[in-house]
Amino acid sequence: MTIRVWSYLEEYEKERDDIHEAVETVFRSGQLILGENLRGFEKAFADYHGEEHAVGCDNGTNAIVLGLRALGVGPGDEVITVSNTAAPTVIAIDQIGATPVFVDVHEENFLMDVSQVEPVITERTKCILPVHLYGQCIDMAPLQAIADKHGLPILEDCAQSHGARHHGRLAGTFGKAAAFSFYPTKVLGAYGDGGATITNDDETAARLRRARYYGMEDVYYVVETPGHNSRLDDVQAEILRRKLGRLDSYVEGRRAIARRYEAALADTDLIFPRVEDGNEHVYYVYVVRHPERDRIIEGLKEKGISLNISYPWPVHTMTGFAKLGYEVGSLPVTEALAKQIFSLPMYPSLPQDRQDCVIESLREVLKNL
Ligand SMILES: *Cc1c(COP(=O)(O)O)cnc(C)c1O
């Protein structure tokens, strides 16, 4: 038996008719781009969050790029974020000519250490970009207080936290805007690429809409501020609209697997990330920590089980970001975690016998270390 860390195939078998119907609906609608199905999804996604606007775009990286631009961030500005994240968080900042400024993460939950944010604020700081990593929200109240004190907007990176809650409120409803990815592996995934940025602010939404469409209003052929071509096509939007209705059940499925892993592995020396009080985790990835990480991955590979590392190379240590001037050792918790963390297979349709196989194999590998 081979078990992959993620697959959409079981889910596709269950949802095939609905997915095909979505494709058929759009193909027969006569509008493939910026049509009524895109608008339908945008409305549903905004409503789900209780926000005024959702603006679809081509991927999560560009949802951040468009979000930063809409918030007025540009060349030479600084954006505070973390290095323990998917590279695209940082790529997006780099892409608009802004400079990422990193703070470290907490040892227990792997999330942004908010207490380090205020000391790195300078007069060039234009935005704070927290990442609700792995499916759990960062501590928003103190971050909001710092942002308010310094008059800085927060753009939330919600690419891993669709449906996650923090003291009852959905991820993405805290900041001035929030960026989502619908890359297929994500908690809400398309059958291809997709992204969206949500906001309550009318002017920010108008800027987002123009920026994803060359800089034009949807209907006029006039550009004031040159933008991008970053549209979400209607086929993906209609698939996403249908899948959005199942988001809460996907999250429930992920939580059930997380509970099984935790119960079955509690007596091993694996270190589980702490779920903070007030957080409802959605387990985009199920990350654990162990000093013998590489041997564990090797051992499970021999048994046909593939594990993932999210992420093996902290962004500030990548050669592509050497220009930022971060020395090795500058973000000690991030760097230590990168050597020890790994993720177990996690997706809501992962069959139970496969979950059992992961658990048994992992227990055996740990015993024989
Ligand atoms: C996936 C991801 C992105 C980028 O999304 P894409 O759709 O792949 O461009 C950005 N930030 C985080 C934290 C992600 O996990």
C-alpha cells in the first residue's frame, strides 16, 4: 500500500457528479471569464465570512500581491511577516518591490511571536502580514493593538486557514484584508489554481478588482494605474462555490483524523503543536516534531508512506533571499523547527484503514529508532 501525504482522488470519486455539473453549467453559460459564476462564488465566499467583498484571482500568491497593492504597499516599503511560512508569502512581498522583515515564531505553536513585531517597526513599515500557519490563527488581539497604535493595516495570509476560528471569529475577518489560496491541496481547493482577497472596505475592494484586470474597471477599456492579469476563471469559481458548501464538513473530517492521530500517538515521544485557547484548528497540515525527523521519514518511506516537511528551508536562509541580509542564527526558533518538523498524511477523505496504517507504521518506526 502506498499512502500519499495528500490526494484529491478519493474526494473526486465522491463529488464527481457535482464537479462535472459545475463545469457543464459554466460551459453552457456563455461566460468563461468575469461572468456570473465568478460573481456567484465571490458573493458566497464574502457571505461565508460575513464580509462585504471577495475578489477572486488566479492564485494565493497573487491574492497577497493584489492585497498589498490595494493597501498601498509599494517599492521600498517594509512588510513584517514570518520566515516559517510557505515561500509565496515572501515572494508576494518581493514581487511588488517591498522588503520582507521577519520575526521569529513560538516554539510551542510554530506561529508568529507577536511580541517581536513592535521592535522591528520603522518609518518604512507599511503593513503587517501574519500567517495563520498550518490551520491555526495567530494571537490577533495584541497584533491588532500594535497595528492600531502605529496606524498599520493588517493583511492576513489565510492560505492555510479556511474555516479556522479564533475566539469564535473566522480567520480572514480580523485584518483590513485577507488573502486566500485555492490551490488544490488547501482546505478549500479548486481543480486547478485560484485565490481570493476579502475585505470590508469598499475602496480596497475596488482597487483589488481593478488590479486583477490590467488596472481596468470590469467594463471600461481605460487604465489609470497599470495592474496585473490575475483573474479567477468561472469554471474554478463555480467548482469552489459548490465546494464552499462542504467546507465545514471538510474541516470536520480533518479534525477527526487529527483526533485519531493524537489519541493513537499520545504515548510516543512525538511533540504535538499546542492548539491555543480560543483556536479552532483546521489542520491544513498535521505537523509534529521529533529530533530524529529524517530517520522517521526514511523509515516510513520504506513502508510506502510519504511524509512532507512544511517547511525544510526557512525563507530567510534561501539563497534567493540572501539579499535581505539575515544571518543563519538570526531566527533561532524557526531554524530549529525546520530541522525537526514533518507532516503526516492529512486530507478529509483519507480512508480509515490508511490512517491506521500510518499510525501503526509510525509507532513501529519510533520504537526501532
Ligand atoms: C499556498 C500558500 C500560498 C500561495 O498560494 P498559491 O495559490 O500556491 O499561490 C501563500 N501563503 C501560504 C501560507 C500558503 O500556504
